[in-house]
Amino acid sequence: MDEREPIERAFFREADDGSTVFFPWGLAHRGYRLTGEAAKEKASRAASFLLGSVIGVGTWAAYALEPVFESEGVGLAETLDALAAPGAVLLLALVSYALWISRFVEQFPDSDLRVSREERLREASAAIEPRKVALVGIVVCGLSALLIWIQPQTWWLASLGLAIGVGALFWSSLLKRAGSDPPGLAAAHSAAVSPEPSSPRYSSSIDS
């Protein structure tokens, strides 16, 4: 089990030279080599703000939807009306994060550190048990089917739930496959996609 904090796993990596690389939009996108602990603390606070905003708005949206589903008629218009305020706050949070990040990373050089999709999946498999993800997918699919049976007029919402449930099942299969790869096979794949031996596998580019 990966004991690092979620913020560390999702936004930061350590390069071979010991420097910290910050991925403001996740490990699949460009990273920036930070200089000093003060810069890392600022980046960590920004990432915490982003994740906290998503979680907080998600909780708010759930409470906003509760009276809608307790009423007799549940329509798309009523649901969108309940989600209007949470959606606006989330959009404001995302724009604020994007504007701050765009100015913050200007002072740091790009890093050529790349985290492969296979490595990201292996780390996710170590942090999240695939069986739990599969269980969530099964429960969501079951509840969505039950919703269609009880309230057929909410078919659009139930269809969204089914899509999320199927997505969770697919994600759990990817995690299980990544976590079950033999170490030798993973190492061979890493060697196949690594740069030339004369350069480090993970390094940071410094503007000359």
C-alpha cells in the first residue's frame, strides 16, 4: 500500500537529481521543477485547494439534490436548477486555480520527467484496492437499475449512474491487471521506453 499523501501521489514526483517536480494538472501532463521547499509548500496548498473544492462542491451538490429527489416529480430542469449554484462555485474555483497556477509555474523550468500510463496504473493499484472499486461499480449499477424500476421518469439520471458504474468496473479491471504484472515484465517495459543509457531515466530540463 502506498503510504504517501494523496496530494503527493497525484501532483509531485522526485527526479533523479533530488529536485521536486510539480504536475499542476496531474501526472499525465507537463511537470515543472520546483526550487526549494517554499515553492513546494505553495504548490501543495494550491493542489489542496483544488481537491478540497471538488470534494466540497460535490458534497454540496449531493445535499442540494436531496430535496429534489424527495419530491414527486424529478425532472432534468429541476435537477439542473439545484446544481446551478454548486456548478458556478466549482467553475470559479477551477478558474482561480488555473489563473494562479499559470503565473506560479512561469518562474520554474519545465521538467522532462514523464510518468508512463503503466506506472500511474501500478501506483493507483497500490493505493486503491481494485476489489473495492469493482464493488462500488456493482453497487452503483444496482442502485441505478433500482431507480429506473421505482421512478421511470428519472431514466436519464439512472443511465448516468449506470455509465459511472460500468466505468468503475472497467477501471477496476485495469487496476487489477496493472497490479498483477510480474516485476520482471514491468522492469522490461520500463527499459524499453527509457531514454538512452547515457541520460537518466528521470531527469529535469534546465533552461540554458
